[in-house]
Amino acid sequence: MSLVVGIFLSSMQRFCGTRDLRLVTQLELAVDVSQMSLDKIMFLLPSLQRLILDNSLIPSLRDLCTNMNTLRMISMSNVGLQDLDGISVLSGLSELRLSNNRIKDLTPLALHESLQILDLSHNALVDINSFELLGTCTLLY
């Protein structure tokens, strides 16, 4: 194990409050994805189900890593998110909180079958017809 990986591992253990990171199911942090990739975090936390990234800097969902198949809830309020392209990587989500961003188009959410809770308050949504697409999310409340 390299020194950098060892330092990152021990930092994550301290941050999460446990040496066994496989037990961590929820994490809350603020990141700038141009400075730090979430790939390492997701690799170290294989059981992560809830990820709260509010007040981070994440302009695109494509900036998230692709290894997020255990996530059931993600909150990215006030992160500067402009579009939902790449949301298909998060196919297991039942809860998605994206308030206070700049999202305009809901098309990528169509047929997101496991989605039950969706918060898009305070975004730049202008096309009322895009809300009709949410009818394809059959579990959405």
C-alpha cells in the first residue's frame, strides 16, 4: 500500500469513526470534484447507501464516479448542478434531492424505475411538459 493510499485510508477511518469502512452506510461531506474524485471514497465504502454532498461543487453528474450502485439516497443541494445527464449510473436510487441548483431539463429522469422521492425545488425548470416525463417513474410519490 502506498503512503498516499494509507494516509487517505486512515483519514477516512477517522472521518467515519470506524476502522471497518465496510460498515459505513451513510456519509456527509462537501467536495469540489475538480479537486477530488469520489472514486476512492466509493471504493473504500462498499456498503454506502446514503450520500449527502450538499454545498459541494459538482457541476455535472458525470463528475461523480460510476461505482455508486449501492446508493439508495443522494442529496446534492446547492452544488451548482446544471443538468441530469449521467443519472442512469445511479439506477438504484429511491431518493434524489437536488434543490437549489440550475437544472432545466428532466428528460434524463424518464423511466428511473426505483425513484420514490424527488426534490427539485428552486431550480431553473421552465418547461411544464418536462414534468410529464416524471409519470414514467412509476414509484414516485
